[in-house]
Amino acid sequence: MTQPLVPPPTSPPPASWLRRRVLQPLLDLLKQGLTPHQLALTAALGSAFGLVPMLGVTTLMSTVTAVRLRLNVAAMLLIAHLWSPVQLLLIIPMMRLGARLWGSAGPALTLAKLQHLFSSDWLAALRLLWHALLGALALWAVGSVVLGTLFYFVLRPILSRVMARKLEVRSER
């Protein structure tokens, strides 16, 4: 009597170099010591800082806030910089609204208007840009408080459930 041929158990293929050396350490770093509250706060603040209508301050704001609140700096920076394309799309419209909000009378802020002002009266151009930036920052501050708070309270229970399920799966093993 011959026994049926049973293939030997196969082990999973080894992880690729990219997964072992880049992806897995990054994922481990992002998950390091975060509770659902901290992860939701990191995502909400990172999203808000990623949309600030002023180039160059995202990294500084995210890092200082994450260190001060003892959140994961790498996770906050990643989330903030993932919003960069949206930030670039929103800067001009927010500066236009900001210029109107801060009292810039006359036609809307345009590149042609700025070029004309810089060639004829550069102080007026700087004043217009300053008003536009202040107004854009004011709009961003109000919007980020409202949307960031909403994002936090929506995300926190979802993350609590996901993390509880992960703990259940680990305890079953």
C-alpha cells in the first residue's frame, strides 16, 4: 500500500528587501506607543497643520506640537506632508478670500495684479500679500479648529475598535 503524495508544508516566501528594510521599520515607528486617543489627535493635528496656507511652516508646527504633546513625531509629519497636494491647491483661493476678508478693496488677488503692483508700487504689493496671508491664516485657523475637532471625534471611536480587535486577535494566538 502506497501513501498518497502530500507536498511538504511550504513556508511563506521571504519578505522582500524593501519590506524588511524600509516598510516594516516605518510601520513599526508609526505604531510605536500610540493609544487611540493619541493616534486620533495625531491624525487631526497633522491634517490641520498639513493644510496651513503658508509654505514652509508645516514641518515646524507639526514637530513642535508633537514633541510638546508627546505624540509620535514621525506619524504627525507623515500625515501632515500627505496633505501637501491639497495644501498647494488651496493656497491661492484662501489668499484671495483672505485678502477680501482683511479689507483689500478692489479687484481680486491675481498674478497680473501682483506683477503690476510689484513693478509700480512694491510696498502696496507687500501690503496686499500681507493682508491676503493674514486673512488666509485666519480662515485656516477657524476651519482647522472646526474640522480638526470633528475629525478627532469621528476617528477616535473607529481607532478604538480597530485597536481592540487587534488585541483580541493577538490574545487568541
